[in-house]
Amino acid sequence: MGRAYSTIAFDPAKCDGCGDCMKACAQAKTGTDDVARSRIQIYGREKDFELALCRQCADPKCVTVCPAGALNKDGTTGVIGWDASKCVDCLLCTVGCSYAGIALDETAGHVSKCDTCDGNPACVPACPHGALKYITTANIYNEVGDWEDLFAPGLAGCQGCNTELLMRHTLRRVGPDTVLATPPGCVPGMGSVGFNGTTGTKIPVFHPLLTNTAAMLAGIKRQYKRVGREVQALAIAGDGGASDVGFQSLSGAAERGEQMLFMVVDNEGYMNTGMQRSSCTPYGAWTSTTPVGETSRGKTQDAKNLPLIMVNHRCAYVATASTAYMEDLYEKLDKAILASKTGFAYLHVYSPCTTGWRFPSNLNMEVARKAVETNFVMLWEYTPQDGLHFTKSVDNPLPVTEYLKAMGRFRHLAPEQVEHIQKKVVENQKFVERMTEHAHVG
Amino acid sequence: MGGQTVSLVMAGSGGAGVVTAGSLLLEAAARAGWYAYMTRSSGPQIRGGEAAVMIRLGTEPLASHDDRFHLLVGVDWQNVGRFAAEIPLGPESLIIGDPGEGETPEVFTRSGAQQIALPMKALAKTVPDGRPNMVAFGAIAGMIGLTEDVVVGVLRDTLKRKGEAAIAASLAAFRAGVEAAADFPAVPRLPATQADTSERWSITGNEATGMGALRGGVRFVAAYPITPATEVLEWLAPALPKVGGVLVQAEDELASINQIIGGSYGGVPSLTATSGPGLALMTESLGLAVAAEVPIVVIDVMRVGPSTGIATKSEQADLNIAVYGLHGDAPHLVLAPTSVADCLFTTQWAVHLAESLQTAAIVLTDQAMGQARAVMPRSAAVSFIGQREKPAALAEGVQYKRYANTASGVSPMAIPGMAGYTYTADGLEHNETGTPSSQASDHQAQLDKRLRKLTGYNYGDHWADITGDEDADTAILTWGSSAGPAREALERLRAAGHAVKLVAVRLISPVQPEKFAEALKGVERVLVVEQSHSGQFHRYLRAQYDLPRQVKALHHPGPLAVRPGAIVEHITQWS
């Protein structure tokens, strides 16, 4: 499998052509304010800005056309490096590049190009609008890409299912020495338990009842411990199966410190059986049992904050995560797996549901990201040793309407309902902030 | 049953739109003046599973599916072969498949049915936004005699919100189907009718159950979603507030049954709906309702068990747990509707009985009944309504005895808060006042009383539906959704000159030995029909009733439906 590399991404919709990125680059690379010498160039007048920047191509034309061997792609970083000692200043490379990624620096008298400032590009933080991002998730691909996908291809999830994405990553990470317990819900419903005479998951799966997943898994883990085998006990349960009917056994297992990783895929309701509300369904949301009509405007109660309840069990590890923040998710997975060797680890992953939340399936990541950017969902982690802290703090959150408007399930909201949700978001944020101040050392 | 009927199946992978097309077909048939009966079958997975709608249309009301289907239309064949056992075909049947979707599975073709190619996908592509399921709908409509004007009306009404373009696209695809099937081999064609359809209903068993609850006076429902009972809740959720009631979605089945026990203790007729796994969780609390004499109704829409089983398909195998599942000696009511329409009556009656007798009533419907949609004559309204005996004014200085050992066994029940009527409702054994007691005499007295109120009550003629020849020496004994095919079998047998009687038991518990003996007077042989692997109903009858010497049992597990032909065969080949 080929390597993937970190890259600078540009969102033209957010760019207003201010030129701060070019100034930052010129400063960093030439020590001057001469933006003509910047290796990143923004073209355009009032709108429709375009980017001229080296893409660090996988199949770089500049490298092939260079007659002097002065350009070379670094296999480790992916950066195309320029060697001044070999360059003959023929400028053929500038003709070869389709992106205007390498150009003549007239002052220096040589070509110049982006070297990503050794993985810490100066232009990215300089952009006041967030139009530039340095995407580093390639590391995940490089690391886990070769690991076996323990989930069969062609599962029966809805198109664009976020939970499938989450499961594939999670199973890759926990590896084959795992027993998966997954109670009725979307996870078995999409085929992890195997339909059609073949199994969907390439590790042992036990499909327990909604009431008893944590208890059943605790029994399995204890048996393996008794016979001295190191086996990862993993539960992947829905929010309904964890926060409603399965809560008693979840709470019991956490209190006893059973050695397992319990992952909750929170799609905020019973999405597998026709979108009924659960105690994790947020206020105002339409579900088939919190309908919208003359006498009802969606759910009238706020969601139960299950991860905070788990913090109050003083679990070995508790964290919230989102698939829109993969590196964060992977870090938490690693910590949770480690913690589950000695105690109960709980990972609560927000998982937008295109079918039940009523949004086009291509907006999955966008919805997941907006949830975090508005502070509707907060990403934090907790250990008894270090207490609770944010892993991604959003200091200037977008108004919650930016999140709500993306989904059909909130379409009916009256202004006072939106106001209620915004108030709750602020309240929740303050509540968690207070917990970070008074570290919950247990 | 009687009249002319045609039976057909539309099948395809999940998302092929067969359920949508089937629903449109049913609606159009209803408007054309025909009666209809539609069940559906699907796999448990979220997407890419298989789905089928089985539809029977007729000129007279229908109680059951036929033995075989005249027509099977496969919009595609992905995994549809898995339904083969549920879709019996014969040499007279016709299979329509899309040649672009591959070969018809061998499990279907081995029936000897004639095969016809209909390029549904290709025909759909000739129409902007055309869909293959609408082509299938058109082909079927043309073959069975459904006219376009009726279909146009249905499409207009159902697709109104999607706009003119969507209606035009559906209609064009529909026409392409009609045209393509014009010279296909014949299947039974139903005659046009001028019937007055204003007194008919298009209703599912689950909707009828909800309506029965409402009419019986239920004003509080707490429940936890479970397939295939959820539609009962979905029907009741918007209906209850209109009559001052309320539905609460609980966090699990333990919560839902205990919420309704609480609601009922507070004086409101209360009900919950679930399926087998939920009933299992509720059994501890059913015991509480029996001991504390709090009226409640629990609907169990049975599915294939045990455990998660086959959540989307039907079986009659919760009889044992419903009758015997409670701990201790806990007499209670177990009832079962005998048809889609009867879900209304039986639920309403169950509410009435639970309230009158201050006990728990379990109503056993099933997936085949609950999720079946029937176009049928509107049910007559019955007057049963939940009415609890309330205490009369107390004389000065007399203590209220909540569990007074009355002659009938029913003790007047006060509502908490009534001055002078304070009492403890409890699951601990108690004396007449409700105070806990571990005395043998109190236990004996309360056990007697709780049994007496059920056995001494006059349930009238509603304990069973008895039809057929009064002096027949052969009887079919059945219950629940197996009563449908049994009714059709009875008609066929009688039409062929056999004298047969049908007893479809509605009141499973408490047993009615005298009425049962009366119903079976002169009967020398009995065929017991049910859909369970172990023959639960047969064993129950054996344990509770005196049966004639000659007894045969026709029983098999779900999800295969009992077919009328199988019953007829058992009777006619009885030598």
C-alpha cells in the first residue's frame, strides 16, 4: 500500500484574498514582507480566489522534467525538495507544473517552492478565516492502512452510514484478539452479526440482549482471565441500548471495574427500528415517538449526558469522540484500550444518522463537525488520575443554528425552542468547564 | 372466501420499492370495490435485505392467504429466494422477472410455474424518473383488472406532496407496465364492482388494537419500542392526546409495565404493548399487578422466538409464557384476537375485563395479524368500556378493606387520595385491609378470592368464535391468526359436503370447561391448528380440557403461515 502524506488544504469559500498567508510565508522563508517571494500565492480579485501552491504530487511532473536531478520527492515526508547545488536554473520545472507550485523567485534568481516548513506551515495559522488547513490524518492511513479490516465488505448499513466508518476503524485498531458484544441496534442491523449465511465480522461476536451487554461481556472477560488469555473485551452498543434499557448492566460493570472497552455509538435514538426517541435524543428533535404536529413539537426533554454519568462512576477512562476528528478518536481509542487492561473504559462517539436525522448522506462529516464547532458536542477525556479536560476546545463556537439547520429533524423548531437549545449548549459547556477546573480525582 | 380472489406477491431487495407499490395496489383495489389482505415479509438487516408484499384481493371479505400465489413479480431477485417457503407457487402460477436482473432462482422455478420476462428496469428508463416498481404495479394492475382511472386517483392523493412531475412519472411508468403485460398469460381477473365502499376500513391489526384500547377507555399508555408492536404505539401516540390521554415512551419494558401499574393504581385504565422479549421482562410486574389487584392490559404482538429470534416475522409461541410465565399462583386473563378486525374487539374487551376483574390481562396478537393490512367491512361498535367497582361511602368508624373477601372476589377499589380510603397496594401477601401478612389463612383467602373473581365471572359467548355445522362430528380447534386459514378451510370443506365445526378460542385463560364441553358436544374428532413448534396450544388444551378421543394436531413453527389447504387435507384424509 502506498504512503499518504500530510497536506495543506485550501477552502476557496472561506478565502477573502487578504494575503496574510503570503505575508507569513514571505516572512518565514525570506525574512521580508515581499509577498511576491511567497511560495503560496492567492490569485483573484474580489471572489473566486485560487491557490498556487506546490501539491507535493505523488507523480510529480517537475521532478520528471528536471534535467539536473535537482528536484526529488522525500519518501518519508512526501515533500518535494529542491537542491540549489544541482539546479541549472533552466525553469523547465515551472513549465511542467500544472498548479504553479514552483516558480521563479526573481530576487533570489532561482526557483522556489513550498517545503511545508518541515510539517509546520507558517501560512496555515496566519489565515484569519480558516481557509487553510494542514491535514495530518494521513498518518492514520499510513499506520492502520495495512491492518486487516475485520469487518466484511458490503455491509447492509444505510448509504453514508457514519457508524460503519466508526466500526471499521475501531475493529482495525482493537485487532483480531477481540470478542465483540453488540446488542440489538444499528451495529448488528447493518450486518456485523452476519446475515445471509456468512458472518459480517471476522472476530467472535456475541449478540446479547439490550438489557445485558455489559454483564454478558464481563462474564466472557473473566473467563478469559481465568484461563490466562489476553483477550480484548469490546462492546459496541447504541445509545438506546446503553442509556435506557442497558443502563443498569452498564452501570454495574463500570462500578465493578470490569476490564472492557464499552463503546457507545450515539445516533441519538433507536434508528434501527424506525427512529424512536431514546434518553440521548436531544430536545426538540423529531422522532417517530416525539412527533411534530399540532400538539407536539418534537422531544420535550433534554438529552441525558451519559458520558458525564460514566465519569461519575470513576471509570479508568471516559472520553467523548467524533468521527470528524479522527486523530482525536484514535488517540482516545489507544488510551481506552490501554485502560481496559486494568479497568472499565468508556468511549462515547457521536454518530450522525443520515436516515434518522434527515440529512443528505454526503453531509455526514459536515454534520459531525458542526456539532463540535457549535459546542453542541464537546470532545473531552477523563481519567481518575488527571481528571477531565477538553481535547478540542472550541473557544468561539458557531451559533447552534449552524448545526441545527443541517438536519430535517430540527426543521420545525420554533425560535423559543432554538433559544432553549442554545441556552443548554452554553450551560453544558460551563458545566463541563467547571469539571475541568475541579479535577475529578477519584 | 367465497367470491373470486387473486393472490400475488411483489418481491425485491430492500429499497426496490415493493412495499410502496404494494400499498398503492392495496389502496387502488379498495377504491375499486374489492376486499384485500396484505402481509409483508422482510429480513432483519437495515439495507440490502429482501422485502416482499403478499397480497390477496377478492370480491368478498378475506380472512387469510390462499394456498398458493397466482403471480410472483420479482423486481429483482437479490436474496428473494430466501422467501421461497413463504411464497408457495404451483404449475398454474406465473413468475414475472426482469431479464436484466438475472435468472429466476431455482427455488421458484422448480414449482413448474410459467415464467415471463418483463424488463422493468429498462421500461422504467424510458420514462423520466420512472421506477421499476411502478412498472411492476402497472403490469399487475393490467392483469388483474384494475382500471387506470382508479390508479390515477390513488397516485394523485398519495403523491400530492411530491408534485405533478412525480405523479406524471409514476403514471407513465405504470402505463408502460400495463402495456407490456397486455398479452401476458391470464391470472384470475376480478370483475369491476359498483360496491358501496363507504362502510369499509383499510386497517392493520396493530391499528385496530390501538383503536380497541382507546374505545375500551385506556387513557394512559407507557411502552418501549419493539418490533413488531411499535405501530400500536405509533397509532396511539397522536390519538391519545385527542381524548385527554397520554403516551409515554419508557426506557425499557420494566419501566413501561410499572408505569402503567402506577397509572392504573391512580385510577386510569392503562395499557402497554410489546413483543415476546418484552413480555418476558414484564413477568415479575405482572405478578405484582395480579397480587395488588391493579388492572392492566399488556398487548404481546408475538414474533418468532425465543430470544431476539426473527424479529420481523410471526409465530404463535408465546402462549406458554402468557399462561404459565408468572411466578406463584397468579390467575390472570389471557386473550387472543381471531382476526385483524378482532384485534379491536378483543383489546376493547380485555380492557373491560381487566378493569371489571381488577387483574392483569395479556392480549396475544402476532406479527402476521398486527402488521397485516386488510380492506374489510367496518367493525360494529361494541359498548364494552373499562369500569372499575368503586367503594361506597363508608360508615363512621369502619375501616376500608381494599382486599375485602367478597362473594364475587372483586373488591371495591379506591383511588389514592379519597378521604378515609387510605390503603397499601402491595405485592406482599396481605390481609383484607392490604396490610402485609404471612399468615397461612390470609394467603389461602386471598388466593381463593383472586381465583374466584376470574372463574366466577360470566364471559358470555365471547370466549370463542364458533362457526360451521352445529351437529358436526369433526371440529377444528384453533386460536389467534391461525383462525384465518381455518375459516377458509371450513368454507372449503363445507362447500365440498363435509360437516365441520370451527372453534376459535378467544379467551385462553381462565378456561371455560362447561362452555367448551357444550361447544364440542357430539364432536368425535378434533384437529388442533396452530403455529408453534412444540404444539403449545394442543398441550394447553390437553392439560385443561376434556378432548374427544380422536385428536390430531397440525402445528409447525413460524414464519411459515398455516395454509387453508393443509387444514383441508388433514380433515379430508382423516380415515
